[in-house]
Amino acid sequence: QTCHLAAVTGLEWLMPVPEPSYFQFDSYTSLIRVPLYLLRIRTESAEMNLRYPLVALLVVTTLTLSSCGNDSETQSLTVYSGRSEKLVGPIFDDFEAATGIDVAVRYGSSNDLALALSAEGDKTTADVFLSRSPGPIGYLDDLGMLSPLEAGVLARVDTRHRSPDGRWVGFAGRGRVLVYNIDEVAEADLPDSVFDLTRPAYQGQVAIPGSNSSFQDWFTVFRLRNGDEAAIAWLDAMVANGSRFYPKNRAIVEAVGRNEVTFGLVNHYYNFQEIAANGDAQRSANHGFRPGDDGGLMIIATAAILKESDDQDLANRLVAHVLSNAQQRYLTNSVYEYPLATGIDPSPVLPPIPSDSVGAVDIDHMAAEFQHTKIGRAHV
């Protein structure tokens, strides 16, 4: 509830509202409903006229003592979200509308938020952390900062898409693809492997979102699977072949659509969003590398609850909300991601869910690589 009274010298004043109207005050034991025409306060210079002063005084006293005090009892949660407001903001809005629980969200890079949480330690005010991948959450789990999720929440997700210790769950998947300009490239000429992009035929034609955390998540697993030497050799070869840098996936899809660049390594759902917005004017399509190729991994977005949260039950309710049928359908039908809650089918416009996923990689390895990234960044 919001207190509509403010203290002034010797008097209380009521914020003006249209009339006829009523002021409602809910407390644990009573409901006061007073016609506002009894409480109209008009200020003219230093003079104030008050109708029915005794009734007004009683109501003002009650509201001052009770309504203002109830603000501190409003239920609330604090979320650190590595997923953008555009994608997950509607999920939080629906949760607030359904439960009356206020949700304060700090948006940012998953990596940066994980490092911030580790720095805050037991002083953190965060209740829930949403990450673009298991790596940052696995890092926090290694620090002992996460709580076990309730059994009912864990049961919503297949064991392949949640942590072995029950401290995080995947809630959406994004496949890595090669987006290409359909006016410049025939399907028959598309590459089978991400390793093909280092060939002279692709010189200067491929865009990479090098600073994007999703690309960094993918490259982490690419290194784990192929070894540092091979992974760095591939990256050096891409740079030598004139690959072009863009800061974000969407910027690449937009550039490919206007034929500024021919190819780009991105998350799959951006092109579906651009097609939904632009129709046939969007001159791009997704290409999946051959099955099993490292260029086609699925990255799992994850959710966890901080051990220091004072509202474990509410936090579990929020994570359960993210995994609810309605929100999972929103994620796949509007955002075009792969839903991870059991029993929810992907949008019919999406290709089959990739068989390989970042979430399936040993979480200890992911956390170790995140720590390696942290140390590397400290020396940049």
C-alpha cells in the first residue's frame, strides 16, 4: 500500500484525487471506506478549509499510524538478471500481477553480475539470479552461495537441464547457428562445420559477437571440447580471415539482413524475432551445422536462489513461475527460445532442439572455466 499522507507543520494533507471517489484502507482487522468529498482539503495561500474536521482527523490519525506503517510489510524480491529486460521483463510483470509481490531487477551481463554477487558475499540483497548459461551460476555454487531448490521446482525440468546438486535449473535454450543472407548464398553452398569458416571462401564475410557473453559461453565449451591450442588456433584463423566484429547478436542479424555482411555466428532466436517484426523484408535465415558439430551447441539459460535470501519460499515461487506452462509458452512462442520445462513443446516455427547443450557439460568444468575467465579479465 502507498501512504497518501505527508507531514506538514501541525497538519496532514491528502493528495488530491478525482471526485466522487473513495479512499480505501486495508488493515489486518478492518476496512475503512470514506467518501472523499468529506475529506476535501483546499489550500489557498496560508489558509486551509477542512469540512467535517472531526471525521477527517480520525481518518488521518488512523492512516498515519497504520497505512504508512504497512509499506514496510510489502513482500518483495530482488533479482539479478543476466537476461535482458526486453526478454524476461514481461515474466516479472506477470509474477507481480499474479502475486502482488514486488520484483526489483538489476540487469546486466551474467558474468559481471556473478562477479558482483561474489564480491557482495553474505551482504548481498539478491534473492534470485538468472544467468545466460550455467558457468556463472556454477561459479557461485562453488563459492557456496546458492540454496537447494524445492523438489517441485526441480521436477519441472529434465535432469539433463539442471545441476546435479539441485541448486540451479535451466529454463530456456538458445541454439548457436550461422545466420546468412538469402539473396547472396544458396542453401547448397552453406558450410557443414564452424571450422569451414576459416577457409578463403569466407574471407571478410563472417561476423562474430566477440564481446557477447553468449559467444563467450559457447567458446568456453569449444575450448573444453577441442583443447586450448585448437580453439585458439581457430579463433586466430578467423581473425586472419577478416572476420568482422559486432558487439551483439541482434546487430549481426540486422547487418546480415541488409547485406552489410554475409554470415554471422549468433543465437538462433534473433533471426526469428526479426522475421516476425519485418516479414519478407528480412533477408536472412538460420543455418544449422551438421549434427554433432561444435558450431551448433545449445546454450541453457539458468536460474538459482541465493543462500542469503531471507525469502526462500517467495524466491522458489518466482523460479516456479519462470518454469510455469504460461511463461514457457511465452519464451518459445514470443521470444522463440526452446522451453526446458517438461511437457512444453517448442514453437512450431523452430527446428528440432539441438542434441548438444552447454548445460550438459560437467558443471565443475564450466565453473572452473568461468574462474579462469575472471582471472584473465583481471589482468586485461
